[in-house]
Amino acid sequence: MPVPFGTSLTLHRYALANGLTLLVLPDHSAPVVSYQTWFKVGSRHEHPGKTGLSHLLEHLMFLGTKRYPEGDFDQLLENAGAENNASTWTDWTQYHENLPTSEWPLAVELEADRMRGIAVSPKRFLSERDVVISERRDRVDDDIESAASEVLYKTAFGARHPYGWPTIGWMEDLTEMTRADALAYYRAHYAPNHATVVVAGDVVPADVVRRVTRAYGDLPASARPAEMRPRAAALKAPKRKILRLSTPTRKVLCGWHAPPYAARDHAVLFVALQVLCGGRSSRLYQALVRDLELVQEVRMSASPFELGSLADLWLSAREGKRIEKALSVADTEIRRLGERGPSARELTKVKNRVELGFLGGMETASGKAEQIGLAATITGDPCHAFTRLEELRSVTAADVRRVTRAVLCDAPRVHIDVLPRGRS
């Protein structure tokens, strides 16, 4: 079924008998193709005690199959002039190959083969699990902001909510993970009825349908375990935690429950956060970094999650400066935005920046494919990126006031204090 994708392109949607969704975006502006596979499985599909399976399985997918032993996958793509990678988060896992036009059928063959079955020996499983354990030590345990973020999400969502544990998994779960755990998770989730294949670039839809049907058509669907879709319990009162880490200065991380990604208010919140913290001309950067010189870093963001997001504020104090003063200034600016809203100039500036970023992200075949796959997986609408663009364009000062008050001013928050070890 063809649907408009922007003003000049058409997205073609197909469904195979085994449940595979195929989305094809012909774009002949450059002789390249982006081939992406989006599985609707991420860390929120795990269970307590088995966290980290989604990310570990992403690693295992590169260890080869019976047909293409370890090393062949990357070598074949490299020889074809392609690049490939993968990523995992809370709601999804995606694999991609960006190839010259003449070589895109190779991606069909390789991806269908590793959806059919991966070959992971007991020895290689343990080796790759150790790689992930080392990655966790380096990127989380030894990283100040990542360690604080883990505590923030666990405190905000709760230890039993699937957004309450990290995508990389808890260390105690990783060390106990078995090859049988990983293969059972693979069989349950890596099946055509849980996958969306996105092909964007210099292709002919009929050719893509023919090749994909031939490669994937006989793969069986799987019976997926019941999916958890819990709503995060609203915070009834502020929560505060103290962490002592190896940091020379004090830091603060605050978090507020926020609307799910598909909600229009998520777009409004994004605009509000850009007014507060989007670049060097934003309110918090001007006040905290340039004028008062209280912090060396300030940022705000809102996670793009399917079941409900988290808005956060990160402050890192300058040497000799009081983090309490910095947080007080930030709170004042947030309240001021909730009371008065943005100026017409601020709103126009943010909208122009956002639209420029959106258009820049859509310049390449891989950028288009990523927007299609992400939107299809999280919202169910592969063209949602353009819906979001119109939502952003339509945001008013009154919208910003309302959402800022509702999310950042009137609701309780989680407050994480990061203190240097050995100091009060």
C-alpha cells in the first residue's frame, strides 16, 4: 500500500504471510541503499533477573551462522563497500547496512540468514558475555553520568518496571546469563512477525518485494511471550538519592515523568527543553554557564519511549561553585517558562533549529530509513516523523507554558545528588 512520505516520495508497505512487515522507500537521488531490520524487542521485553539479554543478543548476532561463519558477514559487506552496525534500546533493536545500489541484495541474503539461525558455541558465548561485562564496567560503572542515570531511572520507574533497569543489564544478571537464556530469547523474539525491514534508496519496490519474499518467506513466525505494557506509577512525592563517586565536583541529576513519545505533548515538551537548554543561546546555558559561571555542563532531554518518558536535567558544577545555587537558578528559569512561556523570538528560533535538524536528518537514505523504522516500531506509523514535524511547527507559547507547568513545575521529581567520595 503506497502512502506519501513528505512531499516528493512514496513509501510502499507490504506484509508477508509469516508476519514480516516490509517498508520500501524508493529514492533515486543517490546510488545508495540503506537496509535496516527493526525488531520490536528491547530491554523492556526482559524480566527481572534476566536483564541485558537484548543487548547481549545484539552482540551474538555478529558471531556468524552455519552458512556464514564468524567473520564472513563483516568481510562480505566490507568487500562490497558497505558499512553495518546495530543498536539496542528500551523498545527496539535495529541492524543496518548501507550499501552501493549494486550490492543491496547482499544485505537481504545476510540478514535473512541470521534471522534463520545464529551459531553461537558455548566458548564464544562466554567470551562475548565477558565483552559486555567489560563494556558495562567502562561505560556505566566508571562513568559518572551513566551511573547516576541508572539510579535515576530505577528510582523514577521502580525496580520492577521495564524502564527501571538499564538496557545493558544489571551486572549480577550478566554474570549469571547462560547460552540457553540467550538462544531462548532469540527464538522468541527474532522472528519475522516481530520484525520490520526498511529498504530506502535507489531501489525498485517490485524487485525488493521479490527478493525479500524469496529470502524470508519460509521463515516461521514465533509465539511471543506476553508483552508487559505497564504504566509508570506517578510519583506521589519527591524522591532523593545520594551517590558518592570519583568526581572532582558536585553534580545533580533530576528527572520528571513525561508523556510517551507518540503523544503531541512530547513534541511540546521537546520545544520547552530546547528553549531552556538547546544550545548556547538557551536560557540555562546563558544563565549558568556564561553569566554566573556556576556550571561547566548543563543539559536537558526527554527520552523517546513508547510507554512513557522521562525528562531530565543534568548539572555539573564548576570547581569551587555551589551546585545548590545552580539548581536554584535552573528551577527559577523553569518556573519562569511555566508562568510566562517563551518569547515569540525564542519560539521561532527553536522551531527553525528543530526543522533544520529534521531536514538534515532526512538528507541520506540511512536517515530516512532510521526515521521510518523508529516510527513504525514505536508509534505504528512509519510516516510519524512528518506528523511530529507538523506537531512541532504547531506548538504555541501557551502549549509550552501548559506542558512546562504540568511536567516540570507541578509534578514531583527525582533528585540525584552526586558527591565526591570522601567529602561532605
